Amino acid sequence: MTLSSPSLCVQERQSWQTEYEIYSLSGMRHENLLLFIGAEKRGCNAELELWLITAYHDKGSVCDHLKANVLSWSELCLIAQTMSRGLAYLHKDIPGHKPCIAHRDFKTKNILLKSDLTACIADFGLALRFEAGKSSEAAHRHVGTRRYMAPEVLEGAINFQRDVFLRIDMYAVGLVLWELASRCKAADGPVDEYMLPFEEEVGQHPSLEDMQEVVVFKKLRPTLRECVLDVFVPLQGLALLCETIEELWDHEAEARLSAGCVEERVVQMQRQNNVTAPEDLVTVVTMVTNVDYPPKESGL
């Protein structure tokens, strides 16, 4: 079990309350969502402590794992498939069971890994639920971790509708997939050290203005520079991964894939690469560039 005790500023009190309410929903039991065990309030007034009790996973977050490990192709696919399955369930509206929920802070630090490397999504302190007949109490526009904010969030140009928030989550999924790909094991050489999205351009602690300049005005994205493959390995699976990432971080929110579609894509790309070649022959080399790529056309 893990115990967390947030400090008692107003924002963190609200975060604790939001997370507790989200976890308390009957439909929040899913293998790819962090298991909630209970909550406690200890003490009172200045001595008040707020605790959340959840399952413990000693592998830590995806971010922690990528810092210390490289991934095989099958491991990349497993993490990608299970995290997208969890998010697809979170986004799903199941009448009488669970409302649609937008995470609003999706990133590798908020995705935990079980012992078998399946993913479970955590940290619902900024989550927003959408229930029929109820207005969403949307917080201010610049919510989440700055480097993972979608262009429309950075611009402050969003309207408070359900699908808008779901597409914001999906932009972040594209960045997470890029992080996974950047640490995919190379057969013929070392993999670069782990870097956060946009770390090369804005460092580890970017301001809102830094991210606006890079993402909104320059329209830059972390770019899969090249895919180096053994001559006997087909390109289809890796090419589909690159295509999926590009669609997810499209500047136009309406062009982004849904979480369910991402899960289907991962199954497809894993199948394509497993047909004729062993997984460990796949090599991925990535880097961040300053090339301004136009938005990808999409019929979605």
C-alpha cells in the first residue's frame, strides 16, 4: 500500500477531494486504473492530514522505468496498449455505472507499472467528470503539467465541453508514446539517455510562455527522426507507431485519435511486427528537432 499526505493549501485540499470523489465512483475498478483502497482524514484544523491509500507497485512510474531501462518492442507495445485501454475506460460513459472522466494531467509520471509491466493510470486530482444533466465544474484553463499541455490549453482557447477535454488527454498520449519510442531498445547500438518531451528546447522547468512559444507559435513537436531497422524486419509496425503519434499531437484537436483507437492501433502494429521477425531486431532512434511540421490531414 502507499500512503500520501498532501499539504493543506487550498489547491491541494481540492485535489485530494477531487481524487477521493473520482476513486469513490463504483465504476472506477479497472485493471488499468490504480486500485484505490481507502482514504483518511487525521487530526483537525492546522494538524489536519489528508491521506489516500492505494495499491503499491514497486516498479514505480513509466517515467522512473524509462530513466533506468530500455524497452523491447513487445514491452513498448504492452505498456502502450494497457495505458490506452485504461484511458479508454476512463473516457467511457457507462450509464448507471460510471460517467465519462477526463484525466487532465496525463503523463509518464502518472502512469504506474505493475510487476509484469502492464500499466495503470494514477493521480486523479485534476480529473473532470461529465454527467448527464450536470454542468462540469471546469477549473481555469491552464491546468495540468505545462510540457504536456495541448496547444489549445496553452492558448487558453478551449470551451468547456466533454470532447474538448478528452482530446486534450489524447495530445498528452502522443507525447507519452514518443517517450516510450525514444527508449526502445536498439539491436546495433545504445539508446540515448531519457529526456522529457521538449526538454531539449525548454529544459526541465519550462514556464507557460516557454511552452506557448514552442508548441503554439512555432508548432514544434518531438520528432521521430529516423527508424533504423534490420534489413529483415518489416517497417509496418514501427511506421504505424510514428503515424499514430503524429495524429495524436496534431495541432487540430479534432484530428486526434481516441484512446480506444490507439489501443487498436497498438494491437495492429504489434501484430505486424510479430508476423515475420523477432521483436529485439527493432531499433528506434529518436531526437527532438526544430523542424516545423504542418498538421497532418486526417478524416477522423
